[in-house]
Amino acid sequence: MKLDLSQFNDIDFENIGGWPNQVKSFFAILLALCVFAAGYFLVVSDSIDSYTAEQDREFQLRDDFKNKYQLAANLKLYREQLATMEVQFAELLKMLPSENEMPGLLDDLTFVATDAGLRIKSLDWEPEIQRDFYIEFPIKMSVTGDYHQLGNMVSGVAKLPRIVSLHDFTIKRDDAGNLAMDILAKTYRFKEGAELPPEKPAKKGKK
């Protein structure tokens, strides 16, 4: 139906009942649209936002429940693993030198180097390094020999009853044609009363 705009001329708002039918229909539709828009923005949109937020919260709660269920289902296994780790940690602590054993490590390294046939140029403690839960004790070594003797020394250090690790080595020819190696040996001591940082749980892959 074609809208006759001439019917909108001289509209009397005090006599709505006397308006032409087209004018009444137009204003009725306009009023309905205004009511719908106001209802949507004042009521429906807030409800939609609340519904979306509750959906997100539901997904989060489901994920939390799933994670906690997996932890509960594997609680016995985790406890067994923790007990095994505590035993292994206690064994490792026994391999760390005590304060009274620290001077003897120089004698051990001296024996290992000389037993491998190396000549010791220098062997001495470096300043200790404080870490979060342990103390690091570096030992600077400088020895000369051949490749076979250097390899025997490294193998001998690995067999020591106390934990000693080797780091930052350099090898070069000296004036006599022998191999000169500078290497940093490190041993460690656990701080009394220190606590290890919490271990992050491993992520389980999907089956």
C-alpha cells in the first residue's frame, strides 16, 4: 500500500481518533519499534550479557572439575611418585660432601688427575656461590697431558663417591707440545633448612 504523505499535514495530536488510517498505522508501527528497541537495550541486552557470562563460568567450572577429577584419580600414583622422589633425593643428599669433607675433595681431584697421568699446574678453590637452596663450590683446575689422559681424568671424576661436575673447559697446546686443559669443577652443599621450589605438575597428553 502506497503511503500518502499528504495525510500527515495538519495532524491534530489532541484528536488521535480522527487521524487517517494510514497515519494511525504508521505511528502504531513506529511506537512498536520504539518499545521493542527500548526493551532490548534496557532488559534483553543485560540478560544476554548475564547469560554469556554464566556460560563462560560454566565452561570454567567444567575445566576445573575435569582437572581436579584427574588429580583425584591419580592421587595414589602421585603419592607413590613423591615417595620415590623423596628416597632419590635423600640418596643424592648423601652424595653431596659435608662441610668436613670439603677439604678432602682437593685430594680426591689431585689423585684422579695424577692417576690418569696428568701433570697438575694449579688446583684451588674459587669463591663460593650462594644459590636459592644450595651453595655452589667451584674448583679451578689446570692440567697438562694427552687426550687419553684427559679422558681418563674426566671418567675418574664421574666415579667419585661425592657429586662433582665439570664445566667450562678449554684445551690448547702448550709450549712443550702437550695438551693444556683449564676446567672448572663444581661441588654443592644443600643449605640447612632450605626448601626446594615446588615442582610443576606435568601436563598429560590427550589419549
